[in-house]
Amino acid sequence: TCSIIQVKMMPRIQLTALLSFAVIVLCRQQKLGADDCDFANEEDQEAQQVAVHLVQASVTLVKGVQPISRVLSPSSPANESLTQAADPNVTVHGTAKDRGEIVPSGSDIWNQRLKWISVQKWHPAGVVSNLTPYREPQWRDVSYISLSIIILLCSVAYPAVLVASLLALTVLVSMCLSIKRSEDDAADSQEQAQSLEATEPNASGLFPDLPVLSKQSLTNASKSIYTCWAFFCCTMPSIMVFGTPMLILGLARPYPQESLIALTMLTSVFLFANSCHLLIFAARGLYELSLAKPPQSGSQGPETQVQHWLILPQYKEEVEVVSMALRSVAQCTFAKSAIGVVLAFEEREVGAEQKAELLKRSFEGQFQEIIAVYHPAGLPNDPPGKASNLCWAFKELLKHINGNADTISKSVLTVADADSEFSAGYFEALSTQYLQIEPSKRRYQMFQSPVFHLKNYHRQPAPVVAGTVFTAMQELSMLADTNAVRFPYSTYSLSMQLARDVGGWDPEWIAEDYHMGIKCFLMTLGRSSVESVMLATMNYVPEEDDSWWGTCMARWTQVKRHALGFSDFSYYFMMLPLVFAYVTNPAVNKNNQGGFAAFWRLLFSGTTLLVRLVNVHVLVGVLSTYGLLELVLKLLLKLASMKDNWTEFLFSTVGFLPSIMMAGATFCTVGLTIMFFKVYKLLEDRVEGEPYIKSPAAHWIKLLLSVIGTSPIYFLMLAYAIWCAALHVLTRSSFEYHVAPKPSANGKSNAKEPAASFNPFIEKSG
């Protein structure tokens, strides 16, 4: 279809070039070659070259041509007469170049030496049109892709823009907080101390002041601001998990192609990069595990310089399981002289005192000291769970050693699940690494060994095995990567001074390990760090009798509880304004802990911690949503777009690189199963029972099929657990702590503990 042209008034070469252009386009549509377009004489050949230039310049014929009021023409007489004939009212004042106007580049159609008319109203950048000098065009939507929009959508989908906005908003809220007058604050502090003394006798003097402002110290206006901010922090997980996909869906209306590309590239790049990271550093971690040897300790070794305390929180654990953990600790060469054990029971457990006496008699003389503490029920803001048990046990330990500063400064505290089995030499290696750190930095140090849920590996169903593989490789790779952001996980160690300086464990937060890592980071103004101890620690996966389905449900219970650690994302942003208000106010920051410089260091170094939280919680929760959005966008583009938009070409072009990346991720997953199998063979003598398949090759093939076949289900259920956790943080004032059934030494599970509710967002007194 061509625009209407007054043929009589058009020079022959222009008319011939236009007809040649139509012939070439027709030949291309009929898939004919250039040799099929022949012209008779030299002028026709010249016109053909002009037409070829037009085709190469991607000239677009537009529909619905309307009359134009003004045109520009080159200085040729023919074109001048054409312009004047087209519109007698038009006054031509030379070319655009003569008047100093900017002529768009990128196509020969704008070349003034060619005998073509230029339009005064320039077209959008990148779009060129050959028009007649009669009507102003009505532009039709054409398919194009904006790189800047793709980058913006990727930053929204990740969500880097949202995290940056939250940090900026946090600083703004921090600057809006102000404290009461000193006399009012002193009265509130005295009232608060009396309340604390009433609920926890002798607890007020156990911990130093934390670098965080208590809510009671704020003015009434600041309290209102902070209350609104705390509520907004509770909405952050839902904004991340549900708001981000909804925003992408809304932007898909004006930018459908860019949205499809952004979702496809983000999903494939994340899976490929994460798989490569896991494979590379899991291989490095496996190498370090295979070379790890417990250091030899002499008479003047670490045991004479470092005091160790082990806390074993437990509830309804079998004596055989706890004994297994204690036997692994008793292997230490200085257990009798430098390791004390705290058996942390729940007071509500029937028979807890008898169990404690039995364990004390069984391991009498194998440790420096064994004490038993009992966490009472019904304390305010103190729900049942591992975190509250640890909180109470640590306070009782500080009382037991009378808060001796010298003892605290040279002590290392280890927190272990009751079913954790340490490698021989763990405490020797821990002492050595602790002493190798500069004395001024020891107080900020945490230690983590790779944890493998392999004790009952031979009894784990295939869906549970998939989770075991990915969890083990994730933790191993993070510990092997010296630049990774690490969190304490399950069983870990830290200097006792660090635990005391940050006020111990917070009882109302479920994920006590990640939460303790975040709390130490905030309360030390970003100075704390986690160092790896490459000696394997093993424990059990939740198990219910010999039931395949029951074990899967027990693991699902544990997954849902771990997903509630998403609330730590809210905790991080809740605490930042209070830390800012403390360190920047000389009236309360009497120890001069850094001021503005310390807060900005904390804020910027904390971005890496936020990235890790986003990768662990947010992306795992939204990747499945993004995959569904991709399918919906493809379907809508295919059904709603015009045929000449070439959606199939878009899909094939966009899908090429992601297909390569997904193939690479699959290859890395196969490699991960090999790494995991190597870890299993390295620790096989510590795994309970015998494998059903004796052949190593057949065993690995079974492992590979289990991972490939069930990992999609595992990650989908993990995403669902994160969705539920985000909604719980938003809609509920309390969580339910579900205890998954644990196996005993004979493979039978213990009883399931009823759920307990508590509020994770209760204001802490500091």
C-alpha cells in the first residue's frame, strides 16, 4: 500500500525509485532475489539504487495519511515547484540545514543531496518515514524494545530499587525521631528497671547498655512516628513478595515486551549465577573438608587460654540423642579442663530433672562442669521455643560465673541443637582460630561449621533428600566463599563477650540463629563477622516413625517455621532508626560509639546483608510467581498483538540466552549432586543405618533422579511457605511455634509439641 501521490508533478527518477521500492518489497515478500529485479536503462538503474537505499534504511509506510500544512524541500527547482503546487500557502525558506535546524541522522532519507522531501515535524527517534507533502501522519504503534526500560524493570523485579527506597526512607524516619528531656527519660528508665527487676530478678545488671534507643525515651510525637514505621516494616515482606509482582504486572501494560524480557532474564540469570556459585564453592568447600585435620594440642595449647561453654537447648529430646551430642564433644582433648556444658530444659517438660540427673551421671568426669537450667513457663514476652530457652540459659550461665569480666573475655560460647554431632577436633580448631584473631577483634567474632542433615539420610524420602542436598550445598558454598555474607545457622559459636554485649538472645523471634547474626551486626554497628570452621557437624532431619508421608509433613512443618525468619527483614529496618537516634545523640550516647560515621558505615555495609536476605527469602518466594507471569505475558502477546509484530520471533530471540543459562543451571545441578555424594561418602561412617543401594554409581543415579524429579516440588512448597510467612507478618500479631517431630537413636520420632503463640514485634526495652 502506497501513499497517494500526484504522479504528474513528480520527477521521473523519484517516481521510478518509488515504483522500484515497491517492486523490491514485493520481491522480498515473495522470497525472490535481487537478480529478479531488472531495469532497462541507466536512469532506471539509478532509481533502483535509490530504492535499495530506502529498503536498507528500513523505511516505514504509514497508514492513514492526513494532509500536512508545511513541508521543507531541498533546493532543487523540481522539488520547489512540487512543494508550492502541493500547498500554495506554504512559503519555503530554504532547507532545514540552511535554517540551522537539526536534521535527524541514521538514514540516507535525510541526506539533502538526495531528491527527497524532508518533513519539518521530525519523527520519533529511530523511526523513519517516506511521506508525501500533503497530509500530517497519524503514527501507528510499532514494536520496539527500550534497553533503559528493561534495566529499570530488572531493578524493580530484583528488587534493588525498592531496597534503596526503603533505606532512604529509613534515614528520613531516623532524622524525625527525638528524645525526651533528661529528667523525664531518667524517670522512665527507673520505672523500666523496676519492671525488669520484678519480672527477671538480678537480670538488669547482666548486660551493658545497648547502642539502641528505647521507645520509652522518645517524645510522644516520635513514638507515633515510630509506631507507624514499625507497622510499615511489618508490611515489607508482603510488599516484596506480592507487591513487586503486581507492580511488574501493571508495568506490563505499557511495556509488555520489556516486562517479558526483564522477567525472563532475571529468573534465568539468578538461577544460573546461583547454580554456578554453589557448584564452584561447594567444590572448594569439599576440598577443604577432605583436608581438614584437628590441630594437635600440647600442654601449653589453646585449652589453657580459652574457656568453652556449650549450651544444649532441648525439649522432649531422647536421652540417647542428647548423649550422642555430648559424646562428640567429649572427644575434645581438653574437655575435662576447659569445656562446661549447660543442659537447657523447659520447666514444663515432665521428667526434665530426672533426665538431667541421668545425663550428669552418664558423663561425670568427662567435662569441666555440667549444669542444668530450667526455662520457666509463662514469663512475659517469653514464648516457648529455642530462642527463649537460649535467652534464659545464657542469663543463668552469666549468673553462674558471677558475670566475671575476665572469664567472659576469654570464653567462647557454642550453641548446638540437641541432635548435633560435632567432628573430632572441632573445639581444638575453634580455639586455634579464636586465638589467631587480634585480641581487639575477638569480641566481635562468630564461628560456623558446615551443617549437614545426614544422620538419618538413609531413611529420608526423595522430596526431603532434595531439600537436604540444596541446604547442605548452600551452607557449604557460603562458608567456602570468603567474600560471602554469612549468617549463623543451627549450630554455631561466638565469643561470650559478644553475646553479652548485644544483650543475649531475643526470646520472641523464631529464627534465633539468623536473628542473632543480624542483632550482633546491628548492636556492634557492623563490626561482627562470621568465620568458617571447616569441620562437619551432622544432625537429623525431622522424622515421624517409619512413615514416608509423615516424614515429609514433619519436614514441611520445619520449613514453615524456618520461613518465618522472613520477619528478620522487618526487624532490621525497625532497629535502624533507633540505632541512628542513639549514636547521633550525645545525651544518650555517653560511650561515644561512633556517631554519624558509625551509622553510615553500618547503613552501607548492611546493604550486603540485605542482599543476602533478599536472595534467601524474597527471590525464592517470587521466582515461581515470575515464571507464571512469563507464561501469561507470552499468551497475551500472542493473542492480542498484530500479526506483523512477529511475537514468535520475539519469543525465540528472547528465549535463546535464557535457554543456554537454564541448560547451564541444569548442568551445575548435576554437578551439585556429585559434590553432595562426595560429602556423603566422606561422612558415611557417621550416618545411621545402611544404604538400600550398595553400588556407588547406582546410589548416585538414585540421588540424581530424586533431585531432578522432586526439586521443582520442593522449591514450589518453599515459595508457598515464604508467601504464608509474609502474610503472617502482615496480618498476625502472633506466630505459632510448631516443633517438628525428631527421631530418637532407634529411628522413632518423639511426640509433637502443640503450637505456642507469641508476638514477634513487641517493643523491646533495650
